[in-house]
Amino acid sequence: MTTIGPGIHINGEITCDGDLTIDGGVTGQVLVRDGTLAIGQEARIVADLRGTKVRVVGEVQGNIAAGERIDLAAAASVMGSLSASQVV
């Protein structure tokens, strides 16, 4: 499992094999193969997100695509399209 903490901001493309948690900021694109992408409460994302499963608690500006499922918490803020077999 990899974590991008609240004090970190990344500009560019992130590709990960396995679980990834983002509590910081990302501008660009995020691809998680064979794992869960978790967007934490403190996260501020301006990127397109792709993963097997995607959980969002924080803020995302971009499209989200999941091979299986997208989970949106009550506190989640998403401006973009959602694509998955299940959206909860």
C-alpha cells in the first residue's frame, strides 16, 4: 500500500500496481492497476482517476472510471463523470 500524505502535491501522472491512498494533492492522471484507489478527506485532486475500485471522501475535479466499483462518501465532492459497474 502506498500513501501520498497531506503535505505532498504531485503534478503529472501516477501509475501504481496495488492499493494507493491519496491524502494530499494531485494534478494530472492517476492509474491504479489491480488495487483500490482511496481519496482521503484532506485530498484535493484535479485529475482523471482509474482503478479497480475507487473510494472518494475528499474533493475530485475530473472523471472517475473503475473496473468494479466507485464508493462516494457523504463528504465527497466530485465534478466529472463516473463510470463503473456499481456506484455507491
